[in-house]
Amino acid sequence: MTRNKLRLAIIGAGPAGIYAADILLKAERNFDVSIDLFDHLPAPYGLVRYGVAPDHPRIKGIITALREVLDRGDIRIFGNVRYGTDLTLDDLKQHYNAVIFATGAVRDASLNIPGVELEGSFGAADFVSWYDGHPDYPREWPLEAQSVGVIGNGNVALDVARMLAKHPEDLRPTEVPANVYEGLKASPVTDVHVFGRRGPTSVKFTPLELRELGELRDVDMIVYDEDFDYDDAARAAVAGNKQVFVIDKVLQQWRKRETGQASRRLHLHFFAKPLEIVDDGTGRVGAIRYERTAPDGEGGVVGTGEIREIPIQALYRAVGYFGSPLPGIPFDKKFGVIPNHEGQVLIRDKETGQSRQMYGVYATGWIKRGPVGLIGHTKSDAMETIKHLINDLGNWWRPSSPSEESIVELLDSRGIRWTDLDGWHRLDEHEQALGSAEERVRIKVVPRDEMVSISRGEV
């Protein structure tokens, strides 16, 4: 190994991986850098492309900043390459000095209440992947319920509720895939119920997300006066936190709105702890049973023993994301992350029970710290990891075949139909052209094979 050059692989081309690459290239260091970014999807940007609702153009503006980093041309992208099958840890050790895992968290966190296995009970992450046109999910989604429940009080819960309640024609100007538009158009939904076990001053969503709910055409926002009998802790939260103040202001305005004229209704149920998803007698979702909670005087809640039930025919669990294990890499099953110290991956010795550094292996983003925080946290995460990567120079791997051409030859020899940055530009232009024909921003190409063929210039 020559000490004057770092060959780095980054697994995951979402914001975490792209920011890590950008920060390393701009960092003060005494060696050259060559970075290859790998992703199992043919297109980059991760959850910004496949985890943000299509009617969120402001949030998708993050892509503009990410695009500027990639378009500099000093980072290579290999899309449609699956770590663990197309490319293994042994392969990385043969061709690189180190690897950073930035694979995020894309699975639904579990919700351990009776009835989660019933037909019509869905994980929110799966639904998000469907309406965002993720290539690895079915084209169809069962939208047959008139009354739908959503468990959760974060932004994903509001995204799911909004997408279910919104009239599909109001999604037409966005990049919503054609199959998703047609699916939502056929939905008979009239009522969407959102359940959170805490009160209005303890929610996890942001004021922007909440305001957008209130802007839905022909949808009544239903809140319940019993949820606004604040205790001292809640009043202190409103007075002392600007975000809570704005959220409270929006909700208080909704309390004064006239309702009853809209064809659809979106209900917000606070102080509602889900207990059970009730079987309708045929193995399908028939209702949600919950316990009414009350403030405990310290910002939390306690159960009241009062049990309520609301009829629904479908339920979405939006209780958080969870990381997935990676072949050859330690994994914390409890928290869904790669065990690490400030991004340095740790491996546990089975005999001593002590943890030690797994040299050459690093983590950043949600797979490092769990699915919390916004883009700003992702940047600071990456800075911390990159600092250790630079300082660990003496413990880098010593690859036997570190040339930039060797990884291309390896993928080609295995018949991997990988995509690159030029390929993403081709796909991006193709999707925008599809959208332009219908006076829309873009229309996403959904099938993986079609994405790859367009990216590789085969069509």
C-alpha cells in the first residue's frame, strides 16, 4: 500500500454517503483520495428519492445540493450493485483501504401489539416505498378501506395520512408514479385517523408538516377539544419552545374551523395508546382498540384505564425506521445499528466479551446512530466519522489490487449491470421528459430493469 493515497468505498449513495465523500475530499489531509460510491439502487439519493412524499418539493430541494457534489466528477458512482452478493467484504479488502457503510434504515420498527399480523395491517415504510416508486416493491397496493388508522406522531405518520387523505388529482403536478396515481384514484377512503399516545405538545412532527395537512383541498381537519385541557407542563412547553408554540397555534386554529362539508376527514387523536388491532372475524383489520392516556404532570402520560375502539379497515404503523444487518459486519439487533465508537465500527470478542475496533470499517448516518435527526445531523455525523478515518491511516487495509480499473473489471466479470453518474443523468433527463409531456416535474421510472437499461443507454 502506498501511504499517499486512500482508496475508499462508501456503501450507500443517500445523503449520508454523499456528505461523507464530500467532507473527506474537502478535509485537511496529507494524502490523495479516490472514492467509489456504491448503491443497490440504479439511482442515487436514497431516502430523499424514495422516502419523501412526492408532494414535498421543498424537502426534495436537498437533491440540488447533493447533485452539485456528484456533478463535480471527483466521486465515482456504481449503482445497481448489491453489497453482500455482487460485492463482498473480502472484495472490498482486496480493492480498497477502507469502507464506510451509509446504508441508512429502511425497514419498519416493530410494534408489539395483538393484531399486527392481520390482513390490512401495513408498515408505513413499505407504503412510502410504494408511493415513491421504489423499484423493489410491487406495483399495486391494496387501497380498499373507507376508514384507515395511522399509528404514530412523527413526520412519516403525517406523510402517510396526507397521502391517503389527499385527492389524487391534487398530486398530478408532482412526480407521483403513474401506477401510484391510479391506485390512489381508486381508493374509497373517507376517513383517516392518526393516533399518538402523548398530547399535542409532545408530538414529533414539524410545524411545516402539520401546516401542509391543513392545506388539503376538500378534507376536514378534525381535532377533539378533550385533548387540549393542558396541564402546567404542556403550557410550559408552549411558552418555552418556538416549535411547540407554532404547532399549538395551528391546532388551536383548527379547533375553530367549521367542519362537515368536505368529502374526506383527517382525525388527529392525541392521548391514545394503541392496545390492539381488532380482527373483523375474517382475519382482516376491523377496528383499533386504544387506551385513553392523561398527562402525568411531568411532560409524559399515564394510562387512565378507559378503553375506546374505532372501526377501521386498514392500519399503517408509522412508529419509526429500523436498520438492517449487513453480511460480515457486526449488528446491534436491539437498536438496529452497526456498533461503533464515533463511526469506528466495533466488533465484540466472543471469549472476552470486550469490544475492539474493526479496522478499515466505518459507519455514518442512520445505520450509525439510528433513524433520528435531520440533514444537519447527517453532516455532523459524517464529519465525526471522517475525522477518525483520517487519523486511522496506520490501520487502513492493504489491498492487493487497488487500481481504479480493477473494481470495474471485477463487476464486469460477474455480469453486474452497474450504472454510473452519466447513467443517472440519462435516467434523470428521461424522467423529466416524461413529466414535461404532461406538464409535470417528472414521472419516475419504476421497474428496475427499465431504470438500468435507460441508465446504460440500451434503449
